Amino acid sequence: MKKRYFIAGTDTDVGKTHITEALLRAAQQHGLTTLGLKPLAAGAELVGGQWSNDDARRLQAASSLKLPYEQVNPILLRAALAPHLAAEMEQRRLTVQRLAGFCRGTLMTQKVQFTLIEGAGGWRVPLNNRETLADLAIDLNLEVILVVGMRLGCLNHALLTVEAIQRDGLTLAGWVANCIDPQMDSLDANIHSLVSRIPAPLLGTMPFLGEGAVASADWFDARFFDE
């Protein structure tokens, strides 16, 4: 059995990496070998003499299959900006073909049962003048798990993103409500509004995580792994 999903978000900073980590742990609890990839990351820091991205390091640590950093995150941009802008600053050109090639190379050479490929920012984040990161999910023909950051304005963001995923011809495998705003009014009512409008299952509601907290997997609907 091989299951592969693209982790998308309704926006930047909605907790895609926290959710990806938690899903990787949940899959391991169900006896699956796991791998998290972050093919494109913008925002680097020098750690141990090597430039790397925090999100990518976390996916590397959460995966049961241990790969070198360069395979987990083959394209790293220094500035924490929209990828096409960060690439322009470094006089580099991003393409879906190159990103997809890195992903396919890893997936073809590694035996893993559950793979999550995490995007960057929202669904339509530009890579260049013609392509967006959504085109990577399309090229790889991946089912999508959507992370909805629960905060004021999330209903519109979530429903527009769902429409875009469907328009692009991909399957929305499910979505996650990530409680990123601990003070959000009418949280349950907002989640119910999305449950009644999104044509895919709610896979779980992740509670608010404080600074430095580690995402657990106990909130996730385990039936997802029985399908």
C-alpha cells in the first residue's frame, strides 16, 4: 500500500507543518512507514554550518524514513518571502518540472507507505510568471489534504481554496481544522459551517498549540487509515 498526499493550506502560517507532523506520527502509530517532503521552502537559517528551513527539519525528524536534508528539501530559498520573489532575489528560476523531478526521484527510489508533500503558503502561490505551486500537486496527481487555519475570515479562504482544488481536477481527501487563534469567537459554529459546505470529510480538529508545543496525533480521525 502506498498513500501519497499534498498538504495545502488556506494561507501562510495556518499550521501546515504542525498538521503534517501529526499525520506522520498518526500513520506510524498505524504501522506505516512514513516520509514528509518539503520540496520548496522559503526562509532559511544557519544551523550547524548548514543553511536549512525549520519546517523541513521538523518533517525530516517526524518521518520514519530518514533521508538527508537535501532530499527532504531540495530547493531552499534564503528570504522568508513568496517563493517567486525570494527566487528573484537569488537570481534563480523556479519550475514545476524541476520540483516534480525531485519528488519523483525520491518517491521512485524509496520504499515508503505513507508520504506527505507539504506545500508553501496557499494554493495559488506563484512559482514564476505562469506556474503556481498548485501545478506541482497537479503534475504529481496527488490527493489533497487541506489545512484550514481557524480564524476570522477562514470561511471564505477555505471555500475558495476548495473550489480551486476541484477546478484543478484533484481529489480533496479531507480537511483539518487547525485552531490557530485561541480567542476565535464561535469556533464550533464556524467549523460546522465548513463541515456542511466542504464536500470532503473533516479529518480532525487540532487544538491550539502554544509556543514550542509538539503536535500530537490523538485528535486525528483514525478511520482515515482504514480506507
